[in-house]
Amino acid sequence: MIVLQVIPELEAGGAERTTLEVAEAVVAAGGRALVASQGGRLEGELAELGGELVRLPVASKNPLTLWSNMTALVRLIRREGVQIVHARSRAPAWSAKWACDRTEARFITTYHGTYNARSGLKRRYNSVMAGGERVIANSGFIADHVRREHGVDGARLTVIPRGVDLTRFDPASVPDERVAALAGQWGVAGLAGKAPLLLLPGRLTGWKGQREAIRALAGLGDVGPSLPHLLLVGDAQGRDAYVQELEELAATLGVTDRVHRGGHCTDMPAAFALSDLVLTPSVDPEAFGRTAAEAGAMGRLVIAADHGGAREVVLDGETGWRVAPGDPAALATAIAAALTLDRNVHDSMVAAARDHVATHFSTVSLQASTLRVYREVLNSTP
């Protein structure tokens, strides 16, 4: 089996991580895993897993570049004998589809987000993600969106949730030294075990809910031994104006000394282990909610916004809590309740969260399900 995945970049993100996990599975099954991308910080990890990077400017939306990429992909497919092209983003998906139309390669897509359409032209642009012989949705929420938006249903649409590496995201596999190193790096070494640490993992962008988390923090009094602190862990990706806005908001609300920015983190298991509670208060719906699933696997309870894929990952009152999106007061109330939870109830919820993630959202399950789709396509008539 020779599979070519197409994704704009290999930076941090759920789609990028899934690309690497599928590449690993293809190689383990005796196949070749090619990835057409502009590359990024995950290039080295892809190589370690046995994947092969083909560097192309597939992040571009320029029509001429899309056409040029199509030509390059046709050559690549024919030269390497690619059997399946799996597109994970709209612009490169157009180039990939045109290339498959000109070769014998089979075209598969994964619908990674809602891709909001405010015009017929935008809807047409988005439609390529529903144009695969098989369309993979990364949550039931996204599958419902694909049905409504594009009329895709039946055997062509498959739900394969994003996966969590249960070996890596295991509390028993994270030594205290790694947690302490991260605490020192982020300037909170003196707080661990003394003040509640609230972790909000996600790139710094408005829809991830950092504003709401800062406002919720400001509305909290002493919860437990002292005032909680907030860790914003994620790359700003050049959004300097937004970072300044967050700093000014924290200063205005008098919580500057309790808001800490960690930047991009390569050791998320240690980050979760350092925290007392995880927040995913996205203002817009998450397609899946991978960080919430990773937190659950690490034995950390999550407060998530009550929409999108988070409803599948976080079971309200059972494995965590869900609150109204964009409501700092509701978020603050939930934080206070979570931090004062009875220990027996807390431990029961932690066990339920780990079991829920292990049952429904493992990397092993994602890999096996994706390989099954590949084999079904290869064994079917075009």
C-alpha cells in the first residue's frame, strides 16, 4: 500500500498529528507513507516514523499554484505508484483531486472542521472536502455537518475520531522531573501544589477562549489554599496584537501576576500532569476536542464549552463539565465547583474520563479504522 497524505504544513495541530499517526500505521502495515506538505516542526518526527516528506507549496490558495501543485502531484503519483491520495485541507485537496482525476490513484478526504460558508462560492470551495470516494469525519458533530452541508451520507461517510496515544498520555509514564522542568520553564515552580493551576492548551487565537478564561479567573476568589493561576499554553503564530490584547485585559482585571504564557509545548503529558484542571472554553465549536481527550487520558478533569465535538469527548457531570460558550461567569462557577469537588467524587470522575477516552478515542483505533478504509477503497471498483 502506497499512500500520499496532503496537508499544508507540519506544524502543531490535530490534523498534523493525525497525519503522523496514519503515516506510522501505513509503515507498520508494510506500506509507504508519503506526505506532501510545506513542512514544519514535525518533519523530524515524520521521518522517525518512517514517513517520507515531499516538499510542495500546498498551503497556497493561489489558483496558479494550485494548478502547478496538481502537475507535481500527477508526476509524483505516477513515479512512486501512489494508490491512495488522502487530502486533509481544502486548497491542497483541489490539487489532489485534479491529480487523482488524471491518474489511477484513489481520492479520500478527511473533513477536519466546519469550514463555514457565507457564500455560494465559499461553499463550492469547501465542497472538495466532501468529494472523496470516502469522506472521513473526525467526530459525529462533523459528520452531521457534512450531511447537512453537502448531502453526503451512507457508506461514503465514515466517522473516525481523532486519537490519543494512551501510552504517551498515561500519568504513570510522566516522571516528576519532567513536570518540574516544565514548571520551572514557565515560572510556576513555586506554585505547584500550593495554588490551583488551570491549564488552557491551544494556539493563541480569539476563538480558543483565552479572553473568557482570563475574565473567569478574575471572577474567582480563593478556591482551595489560594487564588488559582492560569497557564495559556500554545503558539501565538505571529498574532502579536492578540497577545498584547490578552496582556492588557489581564492588567485591567488585576490578574497579570496570575496569568502565565507557556508558548508552544512539546511535552503535553507533563503539561497536563502539572495542572489541576484543564479548560477548553472555545467560543466557536471544536471539530473534535483533542486536548480535552488527552487531558482525560492523563487523569485531568476538563471544563469545555458546550458545543461541537466537545460534547462527545466531555460527558457533563460524568467525565468533566460543559458550560455555555462565551460565558466567563459560567466558566468561573464551574471552575470553583471543580476545585472544591469531594475527593471521592473527583477520583470517580477521573476514572470515568480515562475509561471514556480509552474506549472511544485511542490512536490505535484511529489507525486501524483508517487502514480499514484504505483497504476497502482499494478493494472496490472506482
